[in-house]
Amino acid sequence: MRALGPGSVSSFLKIILDVVYVALVAGVIGAALLALAALLFAFNPSLLANVKISDGVQFAERAPLVVGGLLAAGFYMASVLLIIGALRRIFVTLTAGDPFHPDNVNRLRLIGLMLAVLELGRYAVWGISAWLPWVRDVRPSFSLTAWFSVLVVFVLAEVFREGARLRREAELTI
């Protein structure tokens, strides 16, 4: 089975990434609409005066938490959407049989940056939740795997940069 070109594993993975991309777009739009609705209800709590959250607290009391949670979920999905979008564009070049396309370097750097932002965002959520009185037992942990992945992606970006440079040199050689 071939790894590159039309009808290869890379073209199959590109199709999967396309499906995930569409689902994430729908998720980001849904989270944005829900956050907007929660924000509107927070400004007019009489609309949901009888709505109670699972622990018996009025919705209006926890509206900022709900809006913040929905915005955080939307941010997370939007970040993953950027990663999937960059991967889709990389797989287009792989399917075309051109893995060392110069644009893939910036795409890999974007992926590494977004992975780092997501990990830092996880620490920020833990820090904020530690201040909330109804959240108990917050135990943030350092994820060596996540930071190792960030470093691997940045190293791969440099490998692709060198591959693109060598390809340019080969094209100039007569």
C-alpha cells in the first residue's frame, strides 16, 4: 500500500480529516450560539427564573460560569479546528506527492504553536477553577507527553524546512 499520492493512505487520512473538520466547524458554531444564548439569558435572568442547575442553584447565579465554560469549549474546539485545517492542507500536498512543499513548514509550526497554546490553556483553566468555591479537588499535573509532542512537531517543521531547501537546490541543479 502506498503512503503518498492519489489512492494512498494519505488520501484516505485526508478524507477522515475533512469529516472531522466539518464536525468541528459545526461544534464551534454550536458553542458560539450557546454562549451567546447563555450571555443573553445572563443579562435578563427573569427569562430563566425557574431554571435550576443540577445542584439546585439558580441558573442566573452560575451564568458567568456557564458562559465562561462555553467560551472555553469554543476556544478549545477552534484551536483544534486550526490544527485539523493545517493537517488537511499538509495531507493535500502528501496526496499530490509533494511532501516537502515549503508551506508545510509554516503549517507544522502552527500545529506546534496551537498544541502549546492548548496545553497552556489547560493550566489556565485549572488555575481559574481553583478559585471557584464549588469546585473541589483540583489537581493540575504537568503533561510530559503533551510538551514532548510540541517539541516533536517543531523538530518535524525543521526537518520539512531542510527537505524543502534540498528540493529547491535539486530543482536548480542542471
